[in-house]
Amino acid sequence: MRTTTPPFLEAPSDAVHFTEAWRYADSDAPLPDWVADWDFERRLTLKAAVAVNRDMVFDVCRLGPTSELVLAVRASSTKTRLSGIISVRKVPSTGEPVELEVDISGHELG
């Protein structure tokens, strides 16, 4: 029998949540589940806001008071099989939501 254990502690899922869902950066329109007129030559520029309960993350993950937190956005395409981190933002110690913005080439999404 084989058991896999991650080499790090994980924060509970309720420690991080969207305060503003993904939306188009140029129009503020919400990102739909399906983009009917998708064109692979089109760039997709999106923004969102995420709140992080730093105290919960620090406590559960046993982080020291001088530790830094970052949010990493990962994108993947089942069509092209490309996958990777497309944005990294530092989580402010003030508790303010983190503003995320990503710019993805259409050909990478398929």
C-alpha cells in the first residue's frame, strides 16, 4: 500500500474566497461559463478580487508572524493541455482583498 502526503499544510477552503468573481477587465461584464463567440486569436483579460483570512491561514499552516502569503492563479486547457501559473500576487497584511488581473493568449486556451 502506498500513501502520498503533501509536504506542506493546507489552509481550509473557507480561508480564501472571491469578493468579486472573474469578469472581463475592459467592460466589467461577468465571465460566463461558456463564451459562444470564442476566437482563438482573441486575448482574454480578466480581473477578480479575493479575500484571504490571514489569521486562519497563519494558524492552520503554523506560519510565523513575518511570513508572506501570495495568491497564485493557475490556468489550464483541456484542449491544448497547457497548464501553469499565470499570476502571482502578494497578500497584503492589511486584510484588504487582493486584486487579480490576468491576460491570457487565446491560442493557449484552445
